[in-house]
Amino acid sequence: MPVGTYGAVKSLEVNDLKQIGSQIILGNTFHLNLRPSLDIISHFKGLHNFINWQAPILTDSGGFQVFSLGKLRKITEEGVQFRSPINGDKLFISPEKSIDIQHQLGSDIIMVFDECTPYPATYHEVEKSMQLSMRWAKRCYDFHHTNTQDHGTKRGALFPIIQGGMHLDLRKNSIEMLQEIEYKGQYNEFKGMALGGFSVGEPMELMYKTLSEIMPFVPTDKPRYLMGVGRPLDILHSISCGVDMFDCVLPSRNARNGNLFTWQGILKLRNARYKKDDKPIDENCTCLACQHYSRAYLHHLDKINESLGDRLCTIHNLHFYHELTAQARLAIEENHFNQFHQHNQHLHNPIA
Ligand SMILES: [Zn+2]
């Protein structure tokens, strides 16, 4: 899922996204609530209308900002008191408030409000944080089911988030607690299962190991979503563990920094060797940028900070990510995923 924090995947418009095959995008509850504000999005009867994107939207709950805003927030049982990073205004987000905002946005996939546990943290801190997130998940679940207010938007599907840091036992506890909410609640409101608290500064080997250990315990009857990951090989490893869904700013952010993903490895567009290179970014790629433009021209656009360069490079990187997951899916269907995975171990190396 391409990330469009403020309701735009940076430098692209919806037709670009449709053309590269994006079926769903991610928006950010916390940021959209600040800018343009709920008042404005509600005026348009939801985010889909406001941004003219009629395909699915997933919104994160603001939980990640509990983590990323560090000193700008204070956590209590009731919720989180934030300071706006824009003007310093106080804002309070509770589990109920987060779900209500997501209802007003009209999200198709709504995430529970949680505390994304930082890394490193002591075992006790991780346990406390996970348990708070599970109590909040229950409140989200109840509120999602009982909120009858009609905002003129459709009601999306709620995904809970497994926490527990890098500790297998805490992660397993978290899964059990989420299942208990569901069995006791009897509403059948959890439509997927997400894994949060990864890619927050831990060594990658540790993430790989924890993910490999926990995935066999994550229920398989719903889509399994790993939040905020990652590089192409992180995605392939996670797929090998059974993950179905991903979001990450990396393909779009790297595109704007001139780091392009290809089947041969990473192409650093700012390298002087591309000044006169008439080849496309990737000869096997069918994206708009590769069909019509040379590395030399894209190198030039980057050098003069031309926004067309950002757009073309973002189109290419997102196209590559869609292609990567499409090829992975095909390999699974044809029963040679491990071979496909092994074959592509060079994807993070610089292009030869
Ligand atoms: Zn391309």
C-alpha cells in the first residue's frame, strides 16, 4: 500500500496510482485530523471524495505518532495528550476518538489505537505497553460496534494490532488477548490482524527472527498485515513467514532521493555515470518512466530539482513494489516461492 499521509501519495495524482496498479492507499488519521482537519473532510463526506480516490483507503490510528512524536505526548489510561507539531496546540486522542475520526474519514480499513512500543525497552516496559494496547483494542472494538453516528460515510473493517516487542511470549499473549476480545464480544468486528512495533530501530536480524517465530501463531483466516515494513528483501522475508499486507514510505521517499529499486539492484540516480546513459531505469520495467525516459534525463531532472523527476521516479519505485509482490504471489501459486526468494537476494545491492 503506497502511503499518502496527508491524503496524497507525494508527487502523484490518482490516475498515476491507478496506472501503476495501486488498489489501496494509506492515509494518516493523526495528520489528516490536523490538516486539513476533520471539519473540512466531513464537509466532503469523507476522504475518498475529498481526494478523488474511489478505491479502498486504510487509515492508521495515530498510534504510530504515540511513538514518533516522543516528547510531544503524554500517555494515560484514558488516551494520549499530544502537542500539535504544527502550532503546539493541545490535542487529546483516545481509542474512541481515533475510531470516530476514522469513521468520519470513511476509511475502508480502520486500525485500532495502540501504543507502538519503542525499541529498546525493558521486558517490563514492553509488557505494560502491550497490555495497555490490548485494553485500548477492546475499547476500539466496542466503540466501532456501537458508534451509531451517521457521518454519511461507509463503515470500514476494523483491524487489531499485535504488540509485544521482540518477545515471543508477549506477542503470543497479545494474540490471545485479541482473540478473547473477539470471542467475548461476539460481534465479529476484527477483519484482519496486524503486527505493529516492528521496524522501530531494532536490528533487522532481530525483526526477521521475531517475525519468523510469531507468525505461526497469527490466525490464518484473516489478512495478516505487517505495519511500516520495508525494503524489498524485508517484504520477501515477511511473505515467506506468511504476511499478506504491507505499507511503507520507502519506495516513494527513496524515489525522491534518487534511490531507485530495480530487479538488478539499487540504482543511485545521482551517480555521475548516468549523465549520458540512454537506457531506462530498468529495461524489464513497464512503468511510464521506463517506457519513455532515459536515466540521463531523470538524472538531469533530479539535479535541477524538477518535480517531474519526483513524479517519474515515484511511479517507477511504486510500480516495482507492486511488481515485486505480484511476482511473489505468482511464485506462491506456482509453488516456487523459496526459489524466487533465493534468486532475488541481490535486490539491496547497488546495481552492477
Ligand atoms: Zn520503471
